Amino acid sequence: MNIYDISARAGVSIATVSRVLNGSRKVSETTRRKIMDIIEETGYSPGTGRGKNKPKVRRVGILCTTLMSYHNAVTVEKLIHKLGTAGYETDLMLCGTEPAKKRRAVELFTDKKISALIIQGVDFMEYGSADNSYIAAAASFFPVILLNALLEAPGVYCAFCDLASAAQNAADVLFKKGRKNPVFLFPSMSERYMNMLEAFKNACAANGVECPPEYVHICPDAESAGAYVRTLLDGGFSVDAAITADAASANAVLCAAAKAGLTLPEDFEAVGFTPESADFLFFPFTSVNCRAEEICNHAADCVARLFKGEDAATLTVFPAIIQKP
């Protein structure tokens, strides 16, 4: 029995159950009594992350969708190292990108003896009106540190790189250099990438550049990004630049352009978002440093402050750094 079972049995949202557990007055007495009756009947104990059942050993959960993403791999490696150096044990879980599996992973952590949960939110948060409330509900058990995503809720501490502004700035850089037909290639429809896409389209509109549907495309990996650019070029589209999600994709589209006979960077150039300084595999490209090192340092510091009973910033934004080749 956990908070999600309680909510289903009571016929209310998990947020409502969380409010009752936290003593909020924003719940009617009838609903509060109904939930408390179920809790008393089932013998449910509200979590191990807070109160008298708090584990003596500080163990921090780390949750992300996959380590196949270079950005995720770098972030998780740095988190484990920094938390380990601080004397904390870590519990890593990979959940995939399906919303139901993300929710289930968070549920599983609420039943584990952890003191805090760090979520790598690059492709974790659902976009728009999709339900992310289960993350807020988990914060009634233990502090949730959300990286590279934003969720305003009690007990949730967010730290992210402002990639939407970076995407718009990167597009502006291309337009100022005379580019007229850039493509935007992104791996998923997560909140992060949808915000970046909107910023890219805003930059196009502000610079009087048309953005045809073909110039925006989902490419889940570097190979598909390169293949798509080659398809556009072979199809007669006048593509002269690409903004991609990572260094590998930036290199892939540059290789595709070179194989199509374009001269680099005169005829075609690329922008890639990277967790650290750019790693040029074949061709130089403009990189957007997402500052993984600083964000991981901040997360570890946030955990330490919360464990000491100190206040921590609920929102910290790191501006991205655009690095030209």
C-alpha cells in the first residue's frame, strides 16, 4: 500500500492525499476524514523519507530514462561521484520514456529507504497539460531535486540550464551569419525539447525566416539526424544549417552535408547541445554548453543543505554558454 493506492481507493488525486499527509487545510473535512479512515484501516505509514522512520544511512535515489543519452550518462556519472565523495550512498534506476513507467519508477522509490530523490529531467517531464503531479506527491516522502526541468511544488527543488533561451540565441547566431534555412532536430517531445522548439520558431519569426514543416523533425539519435539531413539535401531542400540535441548529432549532420558535396562551414554548419565543453569528433561546430558540472555540484550541495535541516533554493537557473569553434 502506497500513496497511489490510497488515492485510487479514496477516489481522489494523489495531490489531495499528499495535502492530507502534510496537514494542509486546502482539503475539505469530509475528504480528509475519508482518506484518514483508509490510512487507519490499511495501517499505511506515510513514507520513510521524513519523520521518525527516516533512515539513518543517507541514501540518495537517482532516476533517469536511459544512459544511452550522452547527456544523461555524463550527469549520472557526475552525480554518483559527487554524492559518493560527500559520503552518501546512491540508488540508480532507469525507467525508459513511457509515462506509465516513469510514474511506476517514482512509486517504487517511495517504497525504498532513501532520503532524497534526484531526477534527471532532460526527457523525463511530460509536456504541456500532461500529468506530472506524481512527482510532486513523491516530495511528501522525501525532497525531490529535479534537474533540467521545472515543476513548482512543495518539496521540489529545481536546477536547470535555460536551454530555451540558448536555442533562440543559437538560432540568432546562425541568422546573423547569413543562414536562411536552418533545421531543428530533436530526439523527443519532452517538455525540454518542446520549449526549445518554440524558442527556435520564435527566432525564425523574429528574423523573418520561414520555418517549413520539413525543417523541424524528431531524430531520436545521431544516425537518424544525419540521415534526415541527407534526405532533405537529396530532395532539393536548401538546408544550410542544423541545430541538434547533442555533439554526436551535430557531427552526423555535418558528415551528411559533406557527403552531399557541400563545403563546410561555408555551405553548411551545425549547432549541438553538449553537457560540457564541445567534443569535436570530425568537424568543428558551434556548441551550447549545458553546464552539467555546475548543475550536479548544485544538486549535491542542495542535498547536503536539506539533510542538515537548512534551506535550499527551490529554483536555480544556469544560463547556457554558446561556444564557437
